Amino acid sequence: METVVSGIRPTGNLHLGNYFGAVKSFLQMQNEYNCYFFIADWHSLTTHPKPADIVKSARTILAEYLACGIDPEKATIYIQSDVKEVLELYLYLNMNAYLGELERTTSFKDKARKQPDNVNAGLLTYPTLMAADILMHKAVKVPVGKDQEQNMEMARKFARRFNTMYGTEIFPEPASFSLSDKAVKVPGLDGSGKMGKSEGNCIYLMDDAETVRKKVMKAVTDAGPTTPNSEKPEVIQNLFTFLDIVSTKDTYDYFNEKYNDCSIRYGDLKKQLAADVVAFTEPIRERILEFSSDTQLLDKIAKTGAEKSSESAAKTLKEVRQIIGFREI
């Protein structure tokens, strides 16, 4: 069975855009591949060097992914900092990574512009740590968004370079899974673009029913159609996209017909949409609360995942040390 590796950013709570994007892809992958999903707490240090409570953040993300359906019996889910072997491979890859190529990466240049007072070495070597996460398990596929494609090419470059330098074929060149090809684009509630934390237009899986209703009722609309069967502007199409995602076909068709004959009442549409979003998210929210309340279970799942990951990582690292010429420890 082919191996897949993917990192999970330990920042903020999951929203509907995350669920219909990466999370649904993960749910499918865990049934088809040998999956390693890790909470990337080391990566978070490149932008948040002093996290208020990194353990709490990791537990929160772990609880949410488990509540969404990630099954630790099917996929190995672990916290990055629990697998120390990654750091040694990160060191070896850094020794063969060149300053110029790291400085040219788009992710480094973007982050350096956004945080000019914190252009740290970890930010510069983000691609090598990402490569270590992937190559440690000899992954052949990695689900990533388009913004990570350059870093994926760097991971392939580092694999090739190591193999060529030491005359080996230890590392496969990992291929990218494009999440955007499989994911549903969930629109934001502000009338434009996609749902995202930084835009402040999210419905979070942890939002209670009243919060969901308030957010949906504030969604941007227009004055309404005046010509039958007219094209929907973006702000209205966004609401219908939401209906298509969380409501029944009959519900969608009902409001679509009302729009086409110019009799639609957006207030009624929003009330129905809010009810359907609540019906979708409430079971997940209840499971999140259940997992979050059992920190012993979360720690046990994380520990078991780390042990499985470390077992795989130790095998790779043993080979790497022998290839380079270091003695076993």
C-alpha cells in the first residue's frame, strides 16, 4: 500500500471550508493508503515563536480531526514534536540545501515580508523540515494546496540530491495530490472569495447553533432579481453554493425556482440555510466536545501515533546513517 504524509497546521479551529477541503480528502485517503497525518507544531514556531499553549493547540486540532472521522486505527495521527527522528533527517537535508535556493522560495519571501522583525532560520529552512516530514516515511504522495507546490518541488529536489550524492535510491520523489481538484470550494459569508480564517468569514465546526444563525443571517445579499431566470451575482451564487453543500436537492430546487421567478425572499433562504448548517455541524460539534473533554484519550491516541511514526522513522534513519557513514547508536 502506498504511503501518504500530510501535515496539519495547529492554528485556530476547523471551519466548513477546511472540512469540505482537506478533511474530506483525508477521510477518503485513510481507506486507500498507508497514511501519516501529523500536527505540525514545529512548523508553527516559524511564525509563532512563543505559543501561548502549544499543547492545548495540538489537543484542540487532534480532537477536531478525530471528531470529523479520522480513525487512528486506519491512519497514523501524531504530533510532529513527538517524533524526534525527524530533526536528525532535517539536519542532514539542511547540510545539502543551498542558501540561494531556500531564499528564492515564495513561501519564505512572503513570510519575510509579513514578519520583517522575525525572519528566522526556521522560516528559511521550512522546505527542508517539510521534506524531512515526508521523506522520513518514504511517502510517494502528499496532499497539498497549490501554495505548497514549490515546497513539494523542493522536497523532490532534496530526495534526488541525496540519492545522487550517496549513490542510493532510498528516497522516492513524492508526488503532489492537488486538494483543489478534489475539494469543494466553500464560499465566505462576506459575499466574495472562499471561506478562510484570515478573512473572518467562517462558520467554524465548533460554532453553536445561535452563532451559526447569526453569521448566516448577516450573509451579504442584493436587492433581489427583477428579471426572470437572470444570472445570479456572486454574492447570491455563494448562498446557493452553501445550499448545494449542506441542504437537500429539494431545498435547493425550491429556492432556485423562487429566484428564477423573482419571488425569492432572502430572509427565508437564510433561515433555511442556517437550520441546515446547524443540522450538519451539530453532530460534529458534539463529538469535538466529547473528545476535548477526555485529555487522557487524546494523549493516548497521540502517544500511540507517535510510536507508530517513530518506528517507521527509525528504520529510515538507520538506513540514512549507514549510507552517510555514521555509526549506529
